[in-house]
Amino acid sequence: MAAGKGGSPQAAGALEQLCRTYWYPLYAYVRRQGHQAQDAEDLTQEFFARFLAKEYFGRADPALGRFRSFLLACLKNFLAEQRRQAKRLKRGGGQTTISWDSQTAEERYRLEPVDPVTPEQVYDRRWALTLLETVLARLGEEQSAAGKQEIFAQLRGYLWEDALAASYGEMAAQLNMTEGAVKVAVHRLRRRLRDLLRDEVAQTVASGEDVDEELRHLIGAIRG
């Protein structure tokens, strides 16, 4: 909503954050539609240029649903229009572009599952993982500010799954902590991660009642 208020002090920052955060799920969707890497980059850049130029963010109404769905619907309409016109803007083209590392984008895309999942499933998974990465970065910043960056760096891998639980004792020895203290630290970090994740999701849905449903959907998308 802040991004849609073109004249507000928050708009520029909100636009930059949204574009930098969510360009990759859109890029992954375009790639899974069958476009080659350079074409997908061009299309994603042009989509954002169109999105910004026509101030589509101003049309994002929380009452109409999730921002995730709104953004994907806008992309689908854009791609359909591009197909109808059978043309697209040449690279650069004097338009506003979103800064990203195209090589990194393609390296990330190569890591996508080769299973025959739909473009929509790829988009939802990348959206969910982007949210998780954003929240983990926020949590890391909090821990660094509290002087706990080393502990967080060691325990970060424990926050999402229990697969590493068997090595709590080994981690305790590395951190010069008791195993019980490590478990307490992991529990607190997980609780804070959940709080931050809820906060992040709440910014992209219509109401608080939608947060739990969206979280279930996104966790399901991550776990496949």
C-alpha cells in the first residue's frame, strides 16, 4: 500500500524493497513458461518497468486478496499482452530497470527442481523461500545488533527443520555452551523467526485472519 502512494515519503523505499525482494519468483515463473534466460530477464525487466510506469501498485487492494496473487495476475496479463503483440522492448531501451545479477538469477534457476511442476508452483515456492530468506536476514540483523552473530551463524541451520537435532551436543561443544543452553537458544530463535515470518506475511494479505492460511500455503510450497 505504501508503494502505491506515489507522492509519499515511503513510496520510493517500498517500491525498491518490493522489486528487489520479489523479482526472482517472477523471473522463475517466466523461465518455467519456456522462455530462455535472456528473454526471461528482458520480460521481467519490462514487466517491472511497465508496472512502475503505470503505477499498478496503486491498484493493489488488500480487500481483493493476497499481494502474491495480485502480482502474479499482473504478470500473466503482461505476458499475454506480449504474446498478442508478438514483440517486446529491446534490452535496456531507456526504461527503468531493476538492479539484479542476471548470472546469479540463472544459477539460482538451475537449482530449481526438474520435476514437472507448474509455473505457478515454481512461483509459489520461490515466493515462499524469498519470504523466508528475507525473515532470516532480519533475524540475523537483530542477533548481530545484540552481539550474538556467531551463535546465530552456527544455529541458523537448526531453525527451519529438526534434521540436525542429533548434533546439538556437538554444537554445544563448539560454542562452549551446554546442550540444554543450545536447545533453549534454538527454541527462542525459532519463536522469533515465526513472529517475524508472521509479520512479513501480514504485509501481503488482506487481514490478520488470512495470515495463518497464507503461512500454511507457503510452508507447503517450500516442503513440496
